[in-house]
Amino acid sequence: MARVRISNSSLNSYGTRVLTEGLDISQYEKNPVLLYMHQRGKVIGYVTDIKREGDDLTGELVFDEVTDLSKQCKAQFEKGSLRMVSMGADILELSEAPEHIVQGQTRPTVSRSKLREVSVVDIGSNDDALRLTYEGKTLELGAGLECGLPALKETTDAAKPLTKEKKNMELKDIALKLGLAETASEADVTAKITELTGQQNQEVNLAAQIKILKEENDGLKLAAIEQLVDGAIADKKVSADKKNHFVELGKKVGSEELKALFAEMQPAVKLSTVIGNEGGGQDMGQHADAKKLSDLTPEQRVELKASDIKEYRSLYQAEYGVECPV
């Protein structure tokens, strides 16, 4: 037997909808009865392989052929004179949420419902072959029948027809907000919106270009700083394990300041070299009167570092503005 559509979420003739996603079929699957024209006592078969396919609830009809009516309906389905079905459902919840209301809707959406039965009908569709139960009352949504669902408390803008007067008022309001005269035409408003949109796009593009240039400039600055630090390491002015320290310092003070700092620094000298230096230069004790590391000879710096590391660190920070890396 061919698969049929039982229901979907489209708008029906009474201005309401039954959401497929909110339709509970669990109880019906336990007793998938197929009736004739929603009439109790006129069971003509059952529905099998019920499933949701997108927004459609579909199933396959099985006629039991126990009664003449069932045999007749099966024959008419095979001939094509009967081809539609309709569902009977209990309403569990109504919704007036904006996301549940569509153009032209005048009554709340049936957001949750429970499928009770499926019927073979002579005229079927969501518009005029749907039977719902609401607050204990049966609502038969068919041509000429009264619907018991309440109207929307306030008809949404989507359902209201846009009159010429209202359209003109909205156009006037939009024109004023755009800085145009209230007599501006729809073409004037459209042109202004296009102009503003174009300017906005240009501003976005300019901001993106500035961001790219800034990133490129930052990259060049970082490369210059790393090159200076690598040079200082190669010249034995700083140890390799202090590279990150001086790179971060360079980011704060700039490459020129970092370059000047490294220029004033002297390469590290082994203490054994100083001790083995015959004649030794100036007296080792002279460093006690020094105000800056640059006042000391390399030999005196090494001696000071070995004999009074606290004083050495103090002079280093005073002269270079950073903590001593050793």
C-alpha cells in the first residue's frame, strides 16, 4: 500500500497550525487504528511504519477487509477515488510565541498535541479534514464548521495586511531616521540605505586592512628585537637562557632602547682570565666607589660579581632599568 501523509505544520483554514515536531505518536503506535471519516466504531484497518519525514508525518495504510466498508475503502484507494487521510489529535499546548506564528495566522499554534486516530476521508488536507480535541470539546476543522480555538490575543504584524496608509507612515518614519525629508520616496530611501551600506562595507574593509598592517608591523618589530637579542647572546653579553627575558623587555621599551642597552653591556669574562691577567689593570677595590657598572673595567665587573653579587645586581638594575639576569 502506498505511503500517505498524515499531517504537517502548514496553516489550515481556521488560521491555526499543528506542529509536527510537537505531535506525540507514542500512544497511537500501540494502537494504530484506522477509522472511516473520524467515526468511532468504523474501524477499517490500521497504520504501519509511522515516521516523521522532514515536516511530514507519514505512514502506510493496511485495510483489514473484515467489513464491507473496509473492502470498499481499499478498492477505492487502489482505484484512486479515495486517496486522503486525516488525523484526530488531542491539543496539549497552544502557543502565541512569535516563532510559532506565520503570515495570515489568526489563532494560536498547536505546539504540543497527542495523536489519537487516523482516518480515511473523502476530502482531506490540513485545511478541511482535521479533527482536534481541546478542553474536552471536539473541534472538527471542516468547511462550514465553527472552530472552538480562541483567536490570537493580538494579531501579529505578520498576519495584519499592510495598508497603503500604514505603509506611507512607515516609509516616512524610515526616511526621517535616515536623515531624509519626510516626503522622500521609496526609491530615495532605498538609495540612501544602499549608500550607507556601501560606506559601512568600506569601513569594515579599511578596518581589516589596518589590522593586517598592524599585525605585519608587529611581526617586523618582533623579528628586529629577536635579532638584537640573538646578537647579544652571540657576543656573550647575555646568556641564552635569558633570551625570553630580553625579548619581552624589547617589546616594552622598543628595539632602539634595547640596542642602546646592549651597546653599553660588556661581554662576560671568566674570573680565571682576570686572575691570570698580569698587571691586573686598576685596583680591585676601586669598584667600591663606582656609581655605575660602566665606570668599572671588565675585570672589576667580574670581581664585583664574584665578591658582592647583591651590589652588582643593584648597579645593573640602576643602569639598565631591568633586573640583573644573573
